[in-house]
Amino acid sequence: MESSRKITFHILVEEDEESGWLTGICPALPGCISQGATEDELLENMKEAILLWLEVEDEKHRRRRDMSGMIGQRELAVCV
């Protein structure tokens, strides 16, 4: 069983002037954005968005660590 730990994220909250809906952005997690009609709904939606973001990133890292097809490492110099 995986252990659980608490991480605090800062969320930027914006209110749409026309609709009144709130948008949350987590600057620490690029592309992690959600919305809600109320602040409580927004924060619940942001929790879900953060968990999904972390899950996707974890899967990306797992795939990178799978080096079964790797045949070696090369060094490449590029003039720019």
C-alpha cells in the first residue's frame, strides 16, 4: 500500500466578471487549471485536477525509467 502525504499547493483564483465563475491555476504544476461556481467547488475541483496532474506525471516518469529497449548513451555537441 502506498503511503499518503500532504503537500500544500498555492492556487491563484480569478473570477469571471460576466459569469461569476471562479478559475483556479496552480503555478507549480504547468497546465493544472480548473473552475467552479463557488470557492468550495473550485477547491474540490482543483484537488482533483492536482491529483490527476500528479498521476499523469508519475506515469510519464515510469515510462522514462523503463529502459529495456535502450542500447546505449551518446554525447552530441550542437553548434548554435
